[in-house]
Amino acid sequence: MSAIAEDVVIKVLYAIHEGFDLLDFAGPLEVLHTARHNAKDPDSEAFDITIVGGKQQVMSAQGVAVTAHINWKEAKERIEEYVLVCPHL
């Protein structure tokens, strides 16, 4: 599915776990966050990112806590809404 071709915001479920690598998390997140339907329109986001984790605060291997938007149970219940991104797979 192409977000740009269809001009649709794609809902991405971004999965993290305790001890995730911050660089593996931040790199893809930056790409998804800055993608636009129209480069001249900063409000034309291509992706809506939801971070899922086992608890609200998930600690990286580098000691940085990231706040999950939803937990695994809610993600499972809503999985059909999302495209899944897991940087470790």
C-alpha cells in the first residue's frame, strides 16, 4: 500500500520491548514521522504512528524510557487497524 499514491494516512503499530536499541527505534521512527504526502505541506503526514509496549514506560538498552501509547492487549484487539513495524525482525 502506498500512502503517497492513495493520499491515505497509514496507521503504523510500532512494537518495542524492554532493552530495545534506541538507534533501531529512532531511525525508522524518524523516517515514518517525516514522510509527507506533499513535501510542501507539513500537515500532510503519510503515517500515524502508535507505539506499543509491555508496559507504559519501556526502557531502552541505553537507559532511555519511551512511553508506549497502548499495551499488547489493546494492540492485539486493534491489530487489523495497523501496519506492524518491529525494528528487531
